Amino acid sequence: MQEERSYKDKKVISIGTVSELTGLSVRQIRYYEERQLISPERSSKGTRKYSFSDVERLMNIADLREEGVQTTEILKDIRKKEEKSKNPAQLRKKMLQGQLNAHFQYKHNG
Amino acid sequence: MQEERSYKDKKVISIGTVSELTGLSVRQIRYYEERQLISPERSSKGTRKYSFSDVERLMNIADLREEGVQTTEILKDIRKKEEKSKNPAQLRKKMLQGQLNAHFQYKHNG
DNA sequence: CGTGTAAGGAATTCTGACACG
DNA sequence: CGTGTAAGGAATTCTGACACG
């Protein structure tokens, strides 16, 4: 419905609410922005506004940080993922490759 | 995907942002709550939180108010609509009736 | 590197109330 | 009835910085 997508990406949530939603401190959320892991928008008065997508991404970041992954590494991961989603042809190719791998593995094991 | 639905109904937007999104004043938004046209949640510290659904409803309310419809009437409208969406069988019946009406009207006019 | 905290200021939100109509 | 506004207080958000490690 296209409308649904816009809800997920619309930046309307303030940092305090994001903090509650993710369990991260306000300080952490601002720091991840400094490291370019997220890019909130600014409201007319300068307060940060986040989308549900941002919240999800922050939860991923939180998980990775708990595993000890540094923000620099996380940034690389994010860039890889974005590259993929911007190149559907390449994505399909990789998925096909995955299926082929699974296929041959099945034959070998069977 | 079920997830999408949750974005639309999750109450995370503060009143100032809702005001920007709808063009209504903060005073108006609070008043419509007093008249039971909307029911935001309260955050841990007592601030009102709205969902995208609430924002949409407020835009409808704004349109009706501009036409001069009083809040009491708007409340009735809302209750009617909610009744319908809670009774799918009745809803289908009404839609069928609508189709029948359109059919006969067509025959008469043609 | 990643995060806590105190600092000072600006803007938000809340409630109850008075005003106008 | 519907909405604006001033009032006083509490909580939020912002930035730049110092601290620890």
C-alpha cells in the first residue's frame, strides 16, 4: 500500500522515546549519530527526530555492541547492507547462488 | 506482514510533532482528547504520545471542523465507523447492498 | 573508544483558569 | 462551544567539555 512504508521511514520520534524503545541511553544514541551509524532529521527547533527504521537499526547496533563489535565495524556492515539493497540485480544473483549452494550440498549429503 | 500494522498504531509521537503534522494547535489537540475524539497514551513522565493512526484521525477531524461539524457529531461518526470495522459480516453486507443499489440504479438509468 | 555526568540555556509539556463569544 | 493565552513548575533536549579507561 505504499502508505505503510512511509510510516516506517517517517522521522517523528524524539530521542527520549527512542531511548525507551531501544534501551539505549540518550548519550549512546547521540554518539552513534556522531559515528554516522544513524542520521536523524532535525525539527524546526533543532531537536532530533527518528523513524521506526532508525529504532530498528539502533537495536541491531545495540546487539552488535554487546558482542563487542566496534562502531567502525558496524558502520562497514551497514554500508554493505545498503549497497545490496540498492542493487536488486546483484541481490537476486546472490540469492540464486545461495540456492545453488544449498542444492549441491543437499546432493552431496543425500 | 503484521509488523507494518504495529508502526501505524504505536504511540510514540509527542504533541508538538502531531501539531506540525496536522496543522492543529496543541490546544486543539488536547481539546479533542477532552471530547474523546482521540485517546493518546501517556509516557512514563506523563507526556501524551500519539500514533500515525491518531494523526490521520486528527486530519479527518480538522476537515470536519472546517465544515462546521461540531465535536459531538464527529464523535458519533467515529463510533459508527468503529462499529463497522468491528463487524466484518455486517460490513460485507453493507458493501453488497451498495453494489446492488449501484446495479439497479444503472439499470434504471440505462 | 565508548559512555557517564554536571553545566547553562532554550524549548516542551502539563494542568487549571480566565477570556471571548 | 471551541480556542487563545498567561502562569508556574517539571521534564526534555542541545552543545561542548571533562572524566575514566
